[in-house]
Amino acid sequence: MDIYQNDEMKTGFYCDYGNGNGPTIAVRCDLDALPIQEINKVDYCSLNSGVSHACGHDAHLTNILGLASFMVESNINIPGKVRFLFQPAEEIAPGGAVVMIDAGAIEGVDHIIGGHILPSLSPEKIGIRYGAMAAAVEQIDVTLNGPGGHTSRPAESVDLIWAQSHLVISLEESLKHHLDQRERVVLAFGSVEGGYTCNVLPDAIKMKGTLRYLNMELENKLTKIIDNTIHAVEQLTGAKITWSIPYAAPGLINDNKCTELVIKAANDILGEENVVLMEESSMGGEDFAYYLEKIPGAYFRIGCNDGKTRDIHTNDFNLDEHCIATAIKVFSESIFQYFSSQKNN
């Protein structure tokens, strides 16, 4: 197989397998690591200080390399093409999927499948669901400004610490009050900066957080709720508050037919007892969603629990390597059934 790569793809690339006389299905893996110092004592521990594969992307890469190796060594004949897509920068907004799309990596692709490890499932299982698999994510930046002053006389100035505290609570309460309680919406702030000593009221506070939701029809309503709440807190506290959404990523919505394909393939190759139809979507973001805005596809979760370690994005994250065989089985069977269904149509 030839490797296709250009400067736009950064460290990404793709390979094609097959004769091209038919449809093309892509299988995608992500490549990037995280700025986390690994403490595991295993032979595949990170060799780079302060950097490790604490989200399982090394396993994702191995899944697709294993799939490609299996198909090439077995000389599998397919009436079309499989594109092996190796994507950088999933962890960095707006994500390497955008880079790959802009670089032409999915041109000519008809459908796409992807997967990600899930520590809450055992390694012989996969999880999947129809519809939403990951949330839409918007970065929320808020700035509060006031004149500053002495902490002995907050009534004569604007107490931004009080205003900021009131804003966080008011946003939470407003979202609960104005939304159907069955809607899954999460607004949380991970960064607050302001003030530098105990006896000075700050003249500025900056907050950064994320808004996450599954129902894409809520986008405008959520913006209105946040905006109205901010104006109300301005009136109450006297703070001047501005806010923006510097980054927004779409929700990951599985295509029904592609989801059905993966479920059937997994049932056949793993057994129905090892295919978990997930009741709820993840509230995390996933840039695979950008591919699904362009072409139909499906995304599933790969069990990897080794019974010892904690969750992803931790310094001792590890996985049961049997999950790699599970992933390769599901990818390969999905591909075989995909081309079989194309023949019959």
C-alpha cells in the first residue's frame, strides 16, 4: 500500500487497500499523546518524559495497523477500497479531523468507522448506540470587569468575587429552570483567574469553561439562556460582563445504517453477549464528529478494563491488550459485511 501524506496533514497520513472498483469505506485512528508523566512499569511505557498515551491512542493506532496487516497478509479481495486513516491531534481543539478533512483525506470516501477504548467495559466487549455518541462542546470564556477597590469597602465599589460566584450559581440554576430536565446539558468552569492579594478587590476576573449538550436543536436556546443570565447578574452586581464562544465542536451522531452494520458485525464475530447497546452518550467531545458531518459513519467504544488501573487521562492508565484483538475483529467483520451488503444492493 502507498502512503498518502502532505504538509497540511501535519503528522497524519492515510493508506488505501483494494482495487477501487466500488465504494470506499474509511477506518480511522488517532495518534496523539497527552502531557502526562506515566508511572506504569510496562515494556511499552512512554519513552518521552512528561508525555504518554494516557488516552489509549497507541492502542487505536495498533488496531488499524493490525487490521491493515491482516488484510494485506491474507490478500483479502474486496470490491472497492478501504482507507486506513491515521489522524493527529484529536486532543487539541479544533482537532486533527478538521486538518485531515481540509487536506483532502476523506475525498472519495463513502462511509467511515471509528472506535475508542472504554475502561468501564471488559476487553472482549464493545459498546455502541444509535444517535448521539458524544456531546457537542462549546468553550465558554467570560470576563468580569469593575473599578477595583479596598476589601474594607465593597459597598462603595464592585465586588467581582461576589459577582463571579453569583454568576456561576445563576447559570447553573437558569439552565435547570429553563430546560426540560430530561435534556443532558453540562456547564462547568475549569479556570478562574482574578485578584492577587487578600485586601484588594480585583478589577478583572476571567473564567473559562465548557458547555456540553446532546440535543443539537438546543444550541440557540442555550446561548439565549446564558446571555440573559449574564445580563441579569450585571444588573444585580454592577459588574460589566462580556462572554464569547471561541470554539465550538459538533456532537458525534452515529448514522443509523452504519450503526446497524457495526452491531450486526459485532454480534456475529463477538457474540451478542459482548455487544453492549449503551443507554447514554458520553458528555465528552470527539472530533470524529467532523467526519460524520461530511459522510455517514459509526463510532463505537472498545472495552479495555484490566481490573487494576484508573480512568483515561491519568498517570497510571493502562489497558488489557486483548482489547486490540476485539477491535480488529469488529473492524474487519464490519468491512466484510459492508462490501457484502454493497454487492447485494
